[in-house]
Amino acid sequence: MDLSQETIKKTLSKYKFRDVAIEELQKVYRIYPGIEPFAGTYTFSDSSQKDLLKLVGNIPVRYQGQSYNLPIQLWLLDSFPFTPPICLLRPSPNMVIRVGKHVDTHGKIHLPYLHNWDHPKSTVNGLLSEMIAKFEEDPPLSTKQSGTEKDPAELLAYVAKISGGMTDMNLHTPGRIGGVQPINKVTVVGGGDLGVACLMSILAKGCVDKLILIDLSENTTALGTMDLEIFNLPKVEVSRDLAASVGSKVVVVTANAWSNDESYVGVVQTNVDLYRGIIPSLSRFSPDGVLLIASQPVDIMTHVAWKHSGLPASHVIGTGCNLDSERLTYILSVVLMTRTASKQPWVIGERSDNKVAAWSTSVPTTDSQPEVIPGPSSTKPLTDRAFEILKGKGQRSWSVGLSVADIVQTIVHDQRKTHSVSTLAQAWGGISGEAFLSLPCELGTRGVTKISKLTLGQEDNSKLRESAVSLSNFLQQLRI
């Protein structure tokens, strides 16, 4: 490997671990002599630039008995080899990127090896070996076919200038790749009790073709995720790579970060920091999907997810008061044996003691916007009694999981069913600021398609406004 060129030497001199980096490059040359170093300028997603080295060449991949040379480039950060390379495909004009588990619409390569990088155990040669193995299972490139919607020349030009971040190029996962129909794929992020409960509940519903559980914990044998891998449930895949979520119709986020901070703001800030790291990637991998937030506090975290996702507000919802609403309906009809013809009870507002009971005047349809009204005086004692019963019902992981599965089924199958979920409530019920509150929302594959009109009594309306102001004030204390 020729490292004597003036531009390469100049760039290498800026590397923090120059000698170790050179040793690693020499190891690469011994195994892959066709991969060569070049000096270049890398542009990051925040538009900042840095002079870096990149390795450019081909890796040999066998697929269906044939051998192929896949063109790649690896950008080496100035802390290499203690940080992993940024890996990209370099498709030729007659090639089309096949978005999949390990390649996104940018042509950027995502592998568990990169996610778990730990030099000196992790090396470029080890990375290339895993890359070859994964691409032999699922080739990331295909030959351009006549009539294809995407112009490979555009993809080539894009990858040539790609900087690892988003651009103004329209990025959409094709509805059909290689002649294969899109599948009902759902991802659950978070390997704790809630994440596993959501996964099992969704699986029991039978509403998906593929179910991914992404465990973000550093302990590879933590909680029940190891057991899921051991017993190999049908349709279920466990991963620690966010790229496994690519092409999901719904991404359920249950992840909560641990914090030793004694203040409530500090605890929530830890979750916000976690979201800052994962939400942009999740929305990039599934730009047409719906983010369903179950992390606590749900109204705040749904707001944070929306801010970091770049998705329209209709595509980012929280579990909110859905479980409370379903329980209220059950208690009124079964426990208290109350029948309210053509009226549907709802729990709306903040997921706190400030939540409000309301009744819809009709079942929502695609042609009209249902109106939610305060309960008449004759129903208020019943509602108050039902709320008293609700106070003794905690929300355990499995009960929230059942609620999440019900929402997921509605979205995946475009049922246009109404749920009380946390959504952007701005301009509803006299709320002027940005706040996420639970409202009766009609849901489908495009997320929220309709929100019921609010006509509430003065007391309940005040509660909703107080919640909106309280949430807004709390958000101002966080570093979003």
C-alpha cells in the first residue's frame, strides 16, 4: 500500500494515532491489495468538512454461484482505528442500490460489526469479512433494468457526493424491490420488559409479516432478548443494529435510559439524550413509517421524537391515553353496565392526573369529523365512578404492550380506527402552542388521518390548556 504520496502523508500527519493507523492499513493491504488509500475531503451532515483518508476498492461476493466485485469506499476518521470507518457503496451507472437491512437509501452501509466496534478486537479486515458474508446473503446492488423508476446515474452522482447525512434529494424506500411486494414489517426498539411485552403482544395479534426487536443494551445477554434468540420465534428477529428497522411500517420506541440524577428534569434529560442519538436514524431508515412512542413521560418523549425525526407530526404519535380510554369503555359497559347509544367515552389530555373524560357524539367515519363533547350531567357520576376505579389500575408492561399492539394493528392494516393517542394538539381546543396531548385520532398507514373536534366544558377545557402550558414549560427546561 503506497502511503508515500504527499497528499496522503499530509493527511495522515493529522491523525491522532498515526502509527497505529498505518499499521492497520498495512494489514488491509496484505489481505486486500486491490483496496487503495486516497486523500479527500469528507462533508458531515452538519455541513462541516474535514480532510480524511478513504479506502477505495472492490470486495468479492458470491451470489447464486456467481462471483461479483462490489465497489465500496471506507472513510477513516482522524481517530481511526479506535473509531469505525464510514462505509459507503460506489454503484456504477448500471447499478441500482437495493435498500435492505444493511444498506440505506444513501448507500451507507450499516453492520453489527460497526455498531460494536472495539479496536484492537475490531479491524478493517474483520469488517470486510463480515461485509462480504452479509452481502452474500442479501446483495446490496442489482443491475439496472429497463423501466426502473430510479435512475442509477442519479444514485451514482449522489453516492459520489454523499457526506453521511441527509440532503435535499427525495429519499423513499421503493414499494417493490426486485419484484418482491412490500411486507408488513414492525420494529420495536428497546429490549426491556416493555419492549418484550410489546413484541409478544404484536406477535399474538398476527398482524405482521416480520417483527424486529432492537436491543440497545450493552449487555448482549440482558433480560429476555437472549431467550428470544434461543427459542427462535417465527417472524421475530433480534438485532442490536438500528439499520435492521429499515422499511418498517411502524417503529415502536420503548427505550428508556437509566439515570442516577435525583431530579425529574435530569432523568427525562437522559431519555432526551438517548432519543437524540436514535430517532434521526430510525426515521431515515423508515421515512414512510409511523413512529409510535411508548417511552415515559410519553407526551414529552413524543414531542422530542417529532423534533428529531424530521417527519410530519401526523407520523409521530404516543401511546398516550389509549389504554385508559379502552379501560374506561370496558368499566362503563361491563363493570357499571352503562349503555350509551351512539356515544363513545374517551380519556383525553395529558397522561397524568389532569386527564379528562369526554364523549364522542358519533362513531368516526372517513366523511365527517366526529365531535367530542363533555359528558352530560346524567353521565358525570358514572364517569367519576369509573375514574375512581381506574385510579387503582396501574399500567404494567404487558397491559401497555396490549395497547401498543392494538394501535399497531390499526396502522398496519389501515383500519381507520380511532384511538386516544398523543398527537400535536396545536390549534385544537384553543391550544395555541406546540404541545402533544392525547386526542381521539383516526389512524391508518399514514399515521393520524383525522382528529375529533373538541367541544368541552369550561373545567375540562381549562385542564387541557393547563396541561399544554405545563408541558411547554417543562420542555423549556430540557436540552432538546
